Amino acid sequence: EIVLTQSPATLSLSPGERATLSCRASQSVNSYLAWYQQKPGQAPRLLIYDVSSRATGIPARFSGSGSGTDFTLAISRLEPEDFAVYYCQQRSNWPLTFGGGTKVEIK
Amino acid sequence: EVQLVESGGGLVKPGGSLRLSCAASGFTFSSYTMNWVRQAPGKGLEWVSSISSSSNHIYYADSLKGRFTISRDNAKNSVYLQMSSLRAEDTAVYYCARNPPFIALRSYFDYWGQGTLVTVSS
């Protein structure tokens, strides 16, 4: 099973600041990595797939990068609605696995 | 508009069974792989199971150890999760989720339902 480790667990930032979230895989997932956003009481929303492709309707301030085992989700300027929990997920191997999440909170 | 609506959750005793349903609309259901993902209270996301468009390919998380069965009825635009021998650790919100159109099987999830809560407790 591929283990995805996200860091930091919590990121405290102010609106307008840049957020950088990390996801590290226990083995290569090639380019098969996605990012989701989840707000309290809501289902997750797909943000980024295949490392760097934005899903439909996702603003350009969200970007993904990386390869192999190390990946990054960047939010260029945090908007109030961006404060949420973010998960990475790999589809390289069965079983599909998620990271433990990074909470982006208002400082 | 794509919609996924789960139902069937509730309170069940340890060792009991429950069948979850997910009704889909707004897309050609029979062309898409469907999935179940769960989230224990206050915890992260855990993939549970996937079923291909024609039910030819089915996958489960190893942790389920044969207790869960996924199925679908393309005529009813629905996917199901039969859960048996339920344990306290199965307590979670269970989400139905769809593959994107460009990925046939092992995938990400582009649309999610609102989830249905399963509570396993005596």
C-alpha cells in the first residue's frame, strides 16, 4: 500500500498570503496524484488531478507540482473561502490511498 | 447537473448489516466507474471500493476483509454497498463518488454525494 504523508498538519495563514502544502509518497506514484479541498460538513471537492491539472471550475490561484514521491499544492493568495482541509490522493496503485490532510486555518 | 444521492445509513449494532444506496442523475451512469469512500468522525478519507461500468472489475480496501460488497444496477442508475459484520470502526460518513470521464478504472473522484452516516454501536 502506498502511504501518503502530508505536511504540515496545520497551516496558520492570513488571507492574501501564499499557502504551500506538501504530500510525500512512500513510493513513486508517477504523475497520478490529486488534491481535494474539504470544508466542514461538506463532501470533498477535486481541485487538481495528475499533479498539475486543475479540475473544472477551479481558480487559477490553485496550482500543483511535483513528481515521483514529492508533491506540492500551492495557493497563491488565500481567499476567505480557501480555509479548509486539503487531502492528496494517489491512483498509481490499488488500494487507492489518501494523505492524512492539512488544515489551512486563519491566523 | 451531476447528482449523487446516498441513502441507507443509520444506527446498527455491532455484527449487524446495512445496505447503502447511491442514486445518480445528470450523466450516463452506465459509462462510469463508481466508488465508495468513507470518513470516520473527525478523521481523514478512506477509499472503500470501486466498481467498473459493467461490473466486470471490482476492488475493495484490504481492511474490509470480505465484509462489504459493492454492486450496481445500470437500469436504475444506482450503486450499492452491502455491509455486514459491522464493527465500531466502520462508523463513518460513506460517500458515493464518480470517476472522471477520462479515467476508466483506478482513479480520482470528480463528483461526490453528500454522504450518509453509518453508526455502529450497541
